[in-house]
Amino acid sequence: MSKVEFIKKTLSLGNRLPGFHSMLRVIYGRHGKGLQTEFAGLRLPHPVGIRHGYAKNGELAQVLSEIGFSYIGIDIYDYDAKAAIRLLSSRKENSIVNACLSTAVQDKTESEMMEDVVRSFSLIYDFVDMFTIEVATDMYDIVDEVLSQRLCYDKHVPILVRIPASGTANIHGILDFCMLSGIDGIIAPGLSSVRTAIEYTKGRMPVIGSGDFIYPDEAVQMLRAGAVLLETGKAFEKYGYRTPGKILDAIGESVNQQ
């Protein structure tokens, strides 16, 4: 069993115990004072979240919030959207959820993927705080359709696009599409992609720094480059429960030095 699997299993077991959430808040949720931030109308206690792949379909969203992440990424596929609704409908207000709508499904045509993504989007729209769509150069129609579906709702839920790495062919074309389409922000994988997105868009679009950064200093560099939020993954595999605290302490020290 890997370290991450062990952490997820202990969190899942502890999730059922009385007082477990309060204990996590007391031990791990005390970092990030004075780092409050706003993004697309959402007020977050600080800029550090965790990317999708760790909270499954929402099962661990609440406990990951209790250990200090400001927002939680969850994977949503058509087949488990209803299960996610059952889990998310009982979460507390302090748990901010970013639902990732995956287009990386094998053996499906673009039309079938669009149908799955739009159905999942519609099912969970009222239960999450923002959406992320991973986009490639041939996926523009899916993003356009999701944006069109959003017009049917009174509540505005931010929609983000995860762009490929900065060395990807036609990255500027993808960024042009992002600026023209009406999305609310860009998720850029790695420091180089963060800089590319900010420089090319001239700061007109919010950029979230993502990727496989492990050390807190790397997170600080992304913020200095202009990222408004961060989402980690690899750091969680290294530091476990202590991840938000270690990154936030480094950010706090950087702010104090300025």
C-alpha cells in the first residue's frame, strides 16, 4: 500500500468517527492566517488547494478541507455523478469543491464524451463551487457546450480550463480560445506554463498554478509569477496531512520578507 493510499484509507475510516473533523481542524487547520483570497466570486481562506485524483467522487472532500486545503478537486464521471451528489449534499459550507469533468475516456467518440460531460455537469451543478475541464486542441466544442449549458442556471459557477504544458503545439491557440470563450480562469501545469499563460494573456485571465511541485518553495515561485491560486498533488504524497501547513508557512514567510 502506497503512502497516499494509506492516508486516504485512514481519512476514510476516521471520517466515520465522532469528533474526527474537529480534531483535524485543531491540529492541522491553523495555518494560512492573513492569506485570504478571492477568485471568481469565491472567498477562500488561502490560495492552496488540492487537485483532483485524491478525493475520489467527493468522499474525502470534507476531511481534506479540515486538514487545511482551501478547495478540493474531485473527479466526476457520468457513472458516479449521482454518488457524488449524495456525498456533496451533506458537506459543510467551508468545503469548497472543484469538480473535474474528464474528457480522457477511451473508446468514446467526441460526441459521446460531450454527452457524458454535459450530463455530469448538469447533474452536479448545484452541488459544487467550480468546474475544471481538461482541454486539447480538438475539445473546443465540449467547452462551448458546457458554457452554453451554464446559461440555463441563475447561479454562476466558475468554469476553468486546464491547459496543456507550455511546450505543447498550438498552446497560444488554446490560450486565445480561453480568452474568447468566456471561461473564468486557466489552470496551468508547472511554473513555465504559469508564466506563459500570464505573459500571453497579459494578465487578463486568472491563472491557477498546478503540477507536480513537491517543495513549498516551488509553490511560492508560482505565486510570485502571478498565479492567483495553487493546486498541489505530489506534495500531498510527500507530506501527507502536513501538506497545506508546510506550503502556507512558506508563503507566509515569503509575504513577511517582502
